[in-house]
Amino acid sequence: MSTFGRRRDLGNAISIEDALAMLTVIFVVFMLLLVPLVNLDRTKLASEHRDRFWQRVAQSFALRDSGSTSVSSYNLAFDINDALSIRMRPGESENVRYIEALLADSSLTIIRHDHRDDSFIALFCQNAGTTKIYRSGSLTWNPASREWVAFEFDIDYGDKNESLAMEAKYRTWFLETTGIDG
């Protein structure tokens, strides 16, 4: 008896049509779930707050004089050795100095050094102001290496009033001294 004209019983095996139907259902469900997630990410990116002020600060390095070049004494304490441009300028009072560093990845380090008590608040600003990290503490002068050394410092992400006050003072001071619109 020839098996040419008869169908074989495959038992519990599924046919190719059933396999394709299941793959189609899985693909449709995947697309139904994936498309809203992509749109959610686009919405989050569109609503991301970019502070144009920090872009103007970075651009001011090209527009303005770099300021004092005697800032190498701050390199060790704030890791600004590889900065593209560094400047130190007098702050809002005679005892305050601002050290501004533009790093290679366009991030900024702004240091407010108060010489009355050698306290500092440093702001590391990345991605046009979307990421800000503050560091505050004390500086001590090391006469052997002729550098400032940071000690007893705290790190915060904008949680402390002192950090936010420093940023507000810097913004005001920068706008007054440069004449650049905020």
C-alpha cells in the first residue's frame, strides 16, 4: 500500500499556518505595547528642561577675556586640570572669587570661593543645566604644593538652600558683569 496519496497523522504537532498565526499575534501585541513606550520617551525628551543660561555661560568663554590665569592652585581640589578654559574673576564682594572652568565635554564647573572663611560651593553643570551637582565645604592652603585642598565637603543635587542660593547669586553676578541676556 502506497503512502503517496494518504496524509500522515502528525499527532500533536502544529501546522505552519498555526505557527505563522501565533507569530503574527505576538508581533501585533509587541507593536501595540512598543509604540506607546516610544511616544512616551519622545514626550519626556520634548519636555526636558534645558536651561539656556548655562549655554550662554559656556559661550561666554569664547566671547570674553579668559580672566586671570593664576587658577592652577585650584586644579587639584576641583579636578579641572583638563579644562579647555579656566578663568577667575572677582565676585560680588571683595572677599569672593568665582572660578569658572569649561571642560572638554561642554560641561561647566563654577566655584564660589569666599576668602573670609575659606569656604566654597562648587557647581558642576552638565548637559545644558539638566544635571547639576553641588559640592560645598572648606578649602585650606597647602604652602608646600602651593594649591588649595578641599576638605570636609558635602555633595548634594540641589537639595540644600545654600547651594541654590549660590546658583542664584552666580546668575545675578554673571548677568550684571557680562551684560549677556539671561
